[in-house]
Amino acid sequence: MKKFHIIILLLMLTEYVKASEDNTFYDQLNVGGFSSAAITLHRDAKAEAAINELNLLLSWNNHSRLSFFSELEIERPLAWNDNERYSRKESKLDLERLYFDYNLSEVVNFRFGRFLTPNSRWNLFRAPPLMWTNSRPLATSRLFPIATNGITLHGALPFKNVELEYKLFTELLEDQQQDNNELQFEHVRGARFSVKSDSDIGISILSFSERDAFNGLSGASYRMLGLDFVTNLYETEISGEVFQRFTSKGKEGGSGAYIQTAVPIKGNWYWITRLESLNRPNEGSFGRWLIGATWRIKPTQLLKFEFSGGSGDQPEAPRGFSASYALSF
């Protein structure tokens, strides 16, 4: 995202502050964040340790129709490995989210800015203190854009004992800068519908183009269908997602899925298992498994241990052993 686009959004908030006669504006700002650190022993015996991220969350809400939210991430501010020892080469600053919400009612709301693409439950709740595992499933990071610069129409409709939520979104501004290993998408638009009760079930529809990773030119156009769910069977949490992409000519364009369980074993310890798969055009198919244990020290702190294996190497999901500590503040 170009710097001047970020500046425009910040100026909009600044002008609103100037126009407000409420001296308590700054008292209505909320500051928080989260971070995690991990040690990884790769399958090839290489070792590394890193502070994975340091995220600052800033929000403003005075219970009026307009609110603001932003998330600024310092990615891997400090890392260590066998070869380079301590290094900051991988460190970079990312604007993860920056948007305004305008509330007309519980049924109709508008969101404008940069937001997490709402077509995957994991993608919406991907902060380490909210997730059972150190790594995210490959299907949730290699098949669709993680963030979108645009506008969203969203709301909730109560119906008997359930709540129906909808999100309709479209891209207005393409990302102008991509990180290493980041897939490039454009012309993003879609919708997500979910039913919330004792279980949470979501259906998503998405269309986009994926740029050629080598020359940056527009590549194939895709349509994608997604299904995600989370439920509880007795005290066990079961969650999963499945995605299927098609080209504009109706041909298979990639797919992915995962299913995960979190079983309470003793106190605040949980046994975690996950099976996942990913298939991308011209890259082949990957299968992964994961087993581990997570200790919920506090509602805002998790200690995680896991082993993962399977086929293929992916930077987002290394195979081997890892341990991490995540907290929110």
C-alpha cells in the first residue's frame, strides 16, 4: 500500500478530530497489542529463534456512529539462526489494518480502509494469543489475499436463537508493494455469510486475479468457494475450513483444507491435532499434520509446543518442532 494512501486515511481521522468539540476525544482512544516469540528446530536440524511480531492496536470509539481501528506490525524485529546468529534483516514494518466504521444500525454498517479479507475464520482471528498453534494452515495464507484495501458492507440479523451475519466487500485500491514470498492479488471482491449459535458456520464467495510472481503481470482470474466452521463436542473444540478455486473458464484452480481439534487434558492444558492439505497450480500438492500441546496460562497468554510434518517446504509452516509464547496487552 503506497504511503500517500495511508496518509490520506490518517488525515481523514485528523480532520474529524479537529472538527470535534469534545475535549475527551483522546480519552476515548484505546491502545493495546500482542506479540509472540518462538524457537524452531527444523526437520533438517537447523535451529532458529525469533520475536515473530510486535503488533500495536489503536482504536477510537465514543459510542457514536463513527469509529476507527488500526493495526501496525513490526514483523520479526529480532531473529537468530545457526548461520547468521542475531539478525534484523527480516524485520519490516507493515500496516496490517487501518479502517473507519460507520454504523447505521445493527443491520447496516460500512467499513472503509484496509481490513482483513473476511472469507476465512482463521484469517479474521489470526493473532497468536487467539490461536491454538504456532503456524497457520497453508490453505488460509496461500489461496486468497489476506488483506483488502476497499469497502465492506456488513451487519447482523437476529433470527430466533441464532444470529445471521453478512459481509459484502470489494477492493478499491491495489497493494503497491509486496513482501518477499507474498502472493499478489488484484480485483478482489466477495461475500461471507455466517450463522452463529452454539456453532459458528460460514460460507464465502470470492473472485480475484492472481499476478504472475515473476513479472508482476496480471495472471489467471479465479472464483473461490469456502466453508468454515467451529463447534464443540462435549468439551472438545473442532474447527475446519475448506476452499476450492476455479478459473474463469471453469477449470480447477487450486484447493485447500484443514481440520483441527483442541481437547482439554488437564487444568488449562489442551492437546492439539491438525490435518491439512494444499494444492496450487504449477506448485503441486502438499499434505501436513500437526500434533502438540497448548497451555492457556491466562486468557491473554498461551504457551505452545508442537511437532509438524508432511510433504513440501513452505516458509509459513516449517516442518519440525517449535515452541512459542504469545500474549496480548
